[in-house]
Amino acid sequence: MSGRNLNNEGSVYQRKDGRWVAAAYLPIVGAGTKRVHVYAKTLAEANTKLRELLDRAEKNIPVAPASLTIKA
């Protein structure tokens, strides 16, 4: 069995500077998805944040797109 995650499970990895990153695809306002990254000091904290991201994706709570302006 490989150590890889399945699709839509997100990922947790450690950066060279020691911080942990949790990343997952979340729906964005309008249509489509966006890969969202959150940072943590410990692996346990990163796993907790990943679970929160995946819960948001499961509930279809959209995130604002990066290019969202006041005018839009």
C-alpha cells in the first residue's frame, strides 16, 4: 500500500523552513475550485486545519477568488 492520498483528501507536508502546510481544493465563488494552503507549526495542527478545509469543501462553503475586487 502506498503512502499517497486519494483524490480530494488533501495533503500535508513539511517545508524546508520547518513549517507544516495543509492544502486542499475548495470551491470558489462562481464556479470551479482553488487549491488553498494553510500553515501550522506542528503536524497535529496541520492535520486539524486540513480537516477544517475538507469540512468546508464537503459543505460547499466557497472561498473568495484571489482576483475579487470591490467593483466585482
